Amino acid sequence: MTDSALSLRGLTKDFGPFRAVDDVTLDIRRGSITGLIGPNGAGKTTLFNMVAGSLKPSSGTVSLGDVDITGRPPETLFSLGLARTFQIPRPFRRMSVVENLMLAPPAQIGETVPGALFRRRNVARQEHALRDKAQGILDFVTLSHLADQPAGMISGGQMKLLELGRALMGDPSVILLDEPAAGVNPTLTNILIERIRELNEGGVTFVVIEHDMDFVMRHCDPVIAMAAGRVMFQGTSEEARTNPELLDAYLGTAA
């Protein structure tokens, strides 16, 4: 088994004449919390979307461990152990918090006509198991008291925790987090960080897009920086703190 949880080789995405991601080659170390930084327009989200299956690359490959996942759809990647969250949470707002989690796993028996008509006992058994699993995850992300609330009625920070909870329904080995701390109050941010660290200690690999440099420098290692679709820095958080180019571009004025 490779030491890389994710491997990107020559990953490129063109939108007509515009190259959003340009020949990116990266290895994401298994068991790491890797920070991905860069200015708006650097290509970070486009890179995430290609890795997560929302966009097909123009060229290059993506591997999850030893498995080539290039261009596979998100539901397939979810079943293989790759999950992602979004900068702006996307709950089913009229459904309850617990129902949002129960809906996450793909290919449920009750989603097919034969299953719904002829396998009702199996459907009920699966739904019971999914509800139990969802309740346990809600306990973990501190949202159990909101289980029956419509997801559209909870706070923005709670929606970020719900996003993490939905990702956990797939028992992922790798989670891509898109600005998890954005718009979240300090109390919920601390809860989120605690849960990320606990999951990471249990073996889950994280890749985190984040503009909050304090968050990145305190909680991510290594750090990868992108600009104009290319990787312009890879190193430890300590190296990032003292890199003149990063200090000028992202962290303020170099000392």
C-alpha cells in the first residue's frame, strides 16, 4: 500500500482558453491534515472538484491510495472512501438534520422501484441501521439535540458540522474540507477542530482549503500553496511561516 492517501499527476483543467489548474502533481501523505492555501482564483476549488469527481480533468490522473479514480462520479468516490464538504453548506433545508445524514449513503435499497415494492423488510432494516448510525454521528458532531429540526433552521456553523456529519456517513478514509472555519463562531470552530483532530488520530486523512491563516498554521501540516493554477510552495507549517514569498503573498509583509 502506498504512503499517499491521494496522488495527483499532471492534473490540468481548461475552461476554453483559460487554464484554471496547470499540471499539478501532488502526494497527500496518509494520516495528514494538509492545508491548501492561495488567493481567490488560484485554482484550489477547481482542484478539489476534480479530485472529488464534480469536474473531469482535461488531463492528468487522480489516485485514491492505489486506485485510479480519475473522472469517477462523486457517489462512486463516496463509496470508495473519499468525501468532501462545501464552502457554502448544501443541506436539504426542509428535511430534518438526521434525515440529511440518512440520505447521504448512495445505492440504498429503497431508492429502487423493485426494492421499494418487493423488499420492504430489507428497506426497513436498512433505514433502521442508517438512523442508528446517523444518531451516533450527530452525537459525535454535537448536533443530536437538533436531530429533528429542519436543516434550514440551524445556524451556519451548525451546518458546517452537519456537512462533516454527512461525510462521515460514508466511513471515509479521506475528507476534503472547503473552508470549514469560514463564517463559524469561535465556539463551533473549536468543536469542529476537535472533531477533525479526533478523526485524524483515528486514521482519517484531511485536505483543507482555508483562508484563515491562523487556522492553517496551527492545525495543518504540511501546507501547500497555489497561485495561478500552479503549486508554488510545499512544506511544513514552520517552513510556510518563514517563506518570504508566502509572507508577501498570503501572510502579510515579510519580516
